[in-house]
Amino acid sequence: MTLASISEKVSAGIPLSFDDGVALFREPDLLKLGALANQVREQRHGDRTTFNRNLHINPSNLCVAGCPLCSFSRRSPEQPGAYTLSLSQAWDKLKARFAAGDPVTEVHVVGGLNDSLPFDYYVELLAGLKRLQPALHIKAFSAVEIFHLHKLFHLEVREVLRRLVAAGLGSLPGGGAEIFAPRVRQRICPNKCNAEEWLDVHRTAHELGLRSNCTMLYGTIETIEERVQHLLRLRALQDETGGFQTFIPLAFHPDNNALSQLPAPTAVDDLRVCAVSRLLLHNIPHIKAYWVSLGIKTAQTAQWFGADDLDGTVQEEKIYHLAGSEAPQSLTPAEIVHLIRAAGRTPVERDTLYNVVAQGQALPAGPSPVRGQP
Amino acid sequence: MSQRLRLTAVSFLNARPVTYGIEQGLVGAERFDLRFAEPSRCAAAVAAGEADLGLMPIASYAASAEELRVVPGIGIASRGPVRTVVLVGQVPWEEMTAIALDGASRTSQMLARLLTRGRGLHPDFVEVAHDQIADAVVGTRGALIIGDLGLHIDGRFRHVYDLGEKWHSLVGLPFVYAVWAGRPGVVSTEDVALLQESLRLGLQRRAEIGRAWALDNDVDPALGENYLLENIRHRLTSDEISGATAFLARSHQAGLLAKLMRVRLFDAPAPLQPQPRSAPSLDHLLADAAAGERLSLDEGVRLYSEAPLFDLGQAADLRRQALHPESVVTYIIDRNINYTNACTTCCSFCNFHRSPGHPQAYTLSREELAQKLRETVELGGVQVLLQGGINPDLSLAYYQDLFRYMKANFPLAIHGLSPEEISYLSQREDLPVRTVLERLVAAGLDSVPGGAAEILDDEIRRRISPKKCSADTWIDVMREAHGLGLRTTATMVFGFGESPQQLLGHLDRLRRLQDQTAGFTAFICWSFQAEGTRLPLTDDTGSLRYLRVLALARLYLDNFPNLQVSWVTMGPAVGQVALRFGGNDFGSAMIEENVVATAGTVFKISASDIERCIRGAGFIPRRRNMRYEFID
């Protein structure tokens, strides 16, 4: 499996095999790998890099899962730092953004597996956000959370989704996939739903007409083979449903969690995962370089290693920052526009479903200095 | 200079390409009078005034009673196996109780002694005449075989150790066996050009010279040809000078050399500028540059402006691989001590300085410094980088005292004072730059950092740092430093709105000086850090432009052996990726770095983080000193 033979397959539009994926992860020439991923990226997206204006709301960090990989969750309300937002506190975060003249097109809602909130809390949370901003897109609750609600309230997954959609749910984020291999899940997130359950939530969502994202957490204890298997399972579901919009590789950050003996992945690992994902996941339209996870500079570099999206302005990111991310808490639209231009790409503001919101002159003026370069 | 210059040279096969043009009467027939002699006689003839210039062993150069100068650009060296300096025996090196040394070569003797000690071995060394050396190998007595004899020993001994190879794997630098050397002033730049031309002609006929020698000596012609093509290198580039300096320093430290000698060169003729080819395609240009062909300034501008990022990166990566085929990425443990922030230069891009008398202005006390130096030693540091503001309270005597104190109390190399600081001291004391440098060297200065270069273009300097030394002054200080045998680095800070021509002009000035002096060990660039300074960010200083500039520098600076990545300013993530865009060194596991830290960059990583980054990029980490000599 040489890079040249893989390159031929890529040019001919032939899906890559498991062995191809392993060979790509082992390819020593990072730039050749990057150039190939970039070729695919530019064929699909030209030199555009998209971003959106979004707000993160993490309603509660109380969580029954207790995953060793996590720096965010608390087991009990008595633990220092444990919190649950009241509905009005959650809604106020959105109000504050609009009041500050800093509107968003998307709210991203994810949180812990809280076992004491009523189902209505989730319904009202979404409905209230929608009442405040009817045009807002709500991307909420990872498959792990949906599965938790299904178990907790004895409702079919389909029913959980249907009720949330009725309250305003627009799409599912891609979190909680981690690594599908049971060997790894057992060690890093033993109490999360398993691979089949995770995939089934997304399958059901896609059947209901929802779009969703998907992720892979890399850099813990997984092998290259386990990464490739993970990516191929995502690709197989996409072949069935076509419902995934974006794949987001997530770098493991080791601070303040039970896996802190592990070193964080380095930038070369980050770029490699990004590039291999672009090449293996031929049927998933977008690859996102999530700057909160990668740091701004690697997210910029990743725009040449297969990624075509930079996520959004992201206010109040908690999960990665508690795990040691040194990226800023948020970026202004002008800063993102500048970052994308500085990476040699053309910025385009999108909404959650990748409709163009603004481009060219309509974007906020740059360049503007970037605060605290990570 | 109408008198003929008397040259004396060894007649070993490896010297033939050096003397070829002269011997054949193709070069300097009117000017040179060439004689051949035994290696040790070459130095003696120069010492006795019987010859003006000798192609002499490096050890003889270093042991000379008078200070000699070396002809730039020409040497007899190897980077790996040499085949003509071999230790042989019927038992392994570790089991040799005695080693017979060939009396004809002091350099090889010293090398054998150094490497033997380096393995913790202490056999007896006995001198034997050149023609009896092979017969001296009996039982547990080994022998050092040198010269052409080494090419004939196939199969005669059970254990053969190539000392060129052993040196290279130990130190990571070439070994220099011999150089042209003579008293200061005996050769003109025209003579140097003729000597270089003689070698150029010899290199063209290397294969032929090797085959002819083999036929004369009744051995396989391929043997002589391969020896000259694959084992011996006849250039004296920055890497060879570092290798020779490392050898002389280690020999001095081991008590094998009485004085610590640096390699000091005669003045070199001005380099010829490459002619731009007739507009080759970008692909051709990149392929040529990746193969080591020299780019013209216009070609550099074109690649910088037009080449796709990956193509530029891949060409730079290929070039890096050709220069550093061992897949090693080096780093150093040192400490950047900014001994004062009081500064009168007031550069608009600097957020570190305070005017003298300002409440936040400081100069570190001896006690504060001592504390930092102790910590540096405890943390495994081998060097301090001393840089500070232009503080009118500090005299040359202050630095001399400081350096003497540091040298007397701490085992640390002093990499100190940028050309800006040195040029200021020269003005303040009304002394020539050379005198300032000589006094600093006598007090303990080991090497000079390449700071304050920014962009070597006076239009830009007037705009961002009007009180700083001019581009010419910066270059002149470095020329003087190199002339004294000091090794220095070179830097570039970009992102001040400079044009591609100005950026390439900077690289070109560095390349031209390096052609003449070979005194730079490394080039380091980074982008302007805007935060907290008085200069607005008007330029693209993102990671992608950094990678582009670095890759271009790798291709353009064909005479710079090392390119450091600047993780301190660009971040470890970009620094790591930059190892695939031409970088071969990860810089310093710095203990502190005030200047950049004040401008908002606060990266701190440990040596183990650095090693992880290096391994993650697919390289083997090694620790080095300022000469890029492995020390782990």
C-alpha cells in the first residue's frame, strides 16, 4: 500500500480500504500525505474555509458516567465546581450575546449525564431558546446524552428525539463517539453507550431528517487500527443514511483528568489525523479543525491538511479548557476572518447546515490583531 | 606580491584534488611554487619560514607556535567513514592493551586518543614508524593505520574501526584532517581565489585522479575513485569549521593540546552572484533548489511569491534531508538571561525595554545572575544566551568582569551580545569592533547570537528601529566576529510590511557573508509579535507564512548547515510542523525568555516535551551545544 497507489485510488474516486487507512497513518512523509488530503479538500471546497457564529451552553456538569478521559464532569452536587444552570440562567447566556450586539446563528448544547433533571428541563431549555430567537439553530445533545435520556425516562430513542425536535432541536452534535473499539471504551469511558448504541442514535436522527456531526477522540490509548475501524464505521453509517455533515477529529487533552499520565498528541499527530480523515471519509462533506481543541495555529495549518471548517466564535467553551486547552475562550468574527485569511484561505460564514450567511465584503473587516496567540 | 608563494603539501591521494590545478600548471603557474612533503614536514616548513603556506594536518595548525590563518573553502574532511584513518586489531577495541600509533600523523593520533578515552579505555600508546605500523598488530596490540595504506587492508585484521565514522556518529559533525594554513597576511584574496580554482578543477577530475592513483598502486581502480567521490569531502563549510573547532576544543580539554585554538580564516574573495536562468518553470526551480543548486535573488522572490506551500515545503524537506540524512533533530538546554532592560534604542516593536531611570528599568545584580546560572547548571544547561538593552551605564569593563566571573565560577558557554550591543560598546568606548570583540573573547565570550538583525534593510530599520545599528554595521560586526574564529548565528524577524525583495535581500546578505566566512552555524526566523508593542499588526504573521518563509530560507541559504525552528515565538505546534518545512533544530529548552514573553508569548516546554515533539515528527532527538556538536 504505497502512497502512490492510494493517490491513484483517490484520483479515481475509489473508496480507500482498511489497509489504505493504516498505511496513511503510518506514512512517514507528512507533507505528501497533506498534499494528497489538500487535493481532495480543494476539489470539494476550493479555497473556502467556513465558520459560524455560535454559543456553547453546557447546562450541567453533573454526570453519572465518570469517564476517566473527562476533566469537566462532577459526580455529585457537593463536589467543588459542580453546577446545574437554571433554565433562566441558560437562556440568559443567549440573551446576553444578542444584547451585546454579538448575535449568533447557532447554539451548541452539550452537558453531563445528569440523572436528577426532569425531561421537561431539556424540552423547556430548547423551547425557551427558540422563543428568544426563533431563527436560531439549536444543535444539541450528543448521542450519549440522547441515549441517557432514553434509558432514564424509558422512552424510545426515536421518541426522545421527536419530543426534542418538537421543542426546537435542529441537529445533533457529534460528541461522545470517542473510539468505538470496546477495548478502548472500557478504559476511557466505560459507562458511556457503546458503539452500536451511539451509531443507532445517529441513524435514528438521520431517519427523522436531522443532520448530525461525528467525531473521533484520538491520542489516548487507541491503536492505528482502532482509529481506522472507527472512521470506517462512521463511513458505513454515512453510506446508509447520508446524514452526517461534518467529521470533527478531537485531540485528547490530558490535564485534570484520570488519564493525565498520557502525553497530549502533538501537532504532527493532529495534522495526520485530519488528513487521513479527509481521505478515508470520502462520503462526509466537511472536516472541521476545531480550534478550541487544536489551538489556533494548528487549526490554521490544518486548513492545508484536509480541513475546510474552523468551527465558530465559540463563547464559554468549558470542556476543553478544563482539560488544559490554551486556546482563547472565544474569537470574534473579525478575528476568525483574519485567521482564515492569514492561513491563505477565503473565509465564508455559514449557518449550521452550511448555507452561506456572509462572504466577501459582507464579512467583518479584518485584519485585526489576534489576542494571545496560542 | 610579485614574489612567488611557496606552497608545501602532502602527496596523499586525498590531497591530490586540492593541488590538482596547480600541479597541472592550470592555475597560478606564475604565482605558486608547489613542493610535496610528509604531513608533519608541511607544518615544520611553514614554521621554519621555508614555505609560506602548508597543506597541513589540523593538529599541526593548532599546535603552531604562531597564530596561523586557514584558506577559506578548502579542506580535507569526511562526514562518516574515511577509510584512511582506521584502528585495526586482532581483538576488539575494548580488549586492546596497547595501540601502535603512526608517527607520521599527529591529527590521527589525537583522534585515536580522544575516541579511545571517550569509550573509557586506557591502553598504552606506542609510536611506530609509518612503514612498520601494520606489522605492529600482534595479540592484544592494535594499531592506527593512516593514509593510503588504509585502503589496502581488506581482510588482514579481524577488527577494523573507521575513526572518521566513529567521530561523526559521536559528534554529529564532519572531521577535518587538513587545511591550507600560513601566517596572517601571506595570501591575498586573489591567491585564495586561485587556490579555490585549483580545487574546483581537481574536483571535476576526482574520478580520474582516483583511478590513476589506483593503477599506480596496483589496486582496483574503483577503490581510488570511490574514495575520492564518497569518503573525502574537500570543502570547508560552516559544518567542517564547527567539526574542526569541536575537535580542537575536545583535544584541549583532554590535555592533548596546550592552547585552545579557533579556526581563523584568511579573507575570502567576494562571492560571485548566480545568474538567473532563463525563466525555468516553478517545478524546475523547486527541483533544482531541492537538489542544492543556488537560487538567484530573483528566483528566490519568485518562489516566495508563487510557489504553492506544499511544493515549497517538500523541496525544503528534501534539502533538509540531504543536509541531515541521519534524521536527527537537535536541541540545546540553555538559559536566556536578559541582564538589563534599560535601553535607549526605543524600537517600536519592542515591549521589553525601559528607558534608563524608569522605575521598571533593571540591571541584574551579581547575586541574581549567580542564582540563575546555578539553576542553569542544575537543570543540565550548557550555555547562557546573554542579551540585554543598550544600557549606557554598562561599560566594556562591566562585561569583561562579568564574563570572567561567569567563566571562573560556572561551566557554561557564553553565547552573548548581539551585534547591536557590540557595535554600541565600540562607539561607547571609542574602540574598533575588533578590539571590543578581542577583549570580550579574552574575558570568556564563546560565540555571538544573531539578534537585532530584524530585516537587514535600512528602509525598514529606519521605520521600526531607527536608533539600531544599520544593516551594514550588523554584517560588519558578524564579519569581524567570524574573522576572530567566533561562531555566530543569524536571525530574521519578518512581518513588518517588508516586500519579498527586502525579505530575500536579507537572506542574500547572510548568504554572501557566509560564502566568505562560513562563520554562521544556524539561521533562525520568526514573525513579529505584535501584542503590547507600539507597532500595529499590519502584516500576515500567521503560521502558514512562517512555514513558507522557513522553507524558502532552507532553499535559499544553501551554505547554512542548520535551521532552527522558533517554537518560543511560533508555539511548539508550529515548531514541530516546521521540522517538515526545512527546520532541523528545535532550538532551546529555554528556562526563561523575557523579550518575547513580554510581548504576549508565554510558551514554556521542557526537554522531554521537546523530545516528544521531535519524535512525533519522525526524528531522533539529540542534545547539542552552540557548535551543533552532539553532547549526549
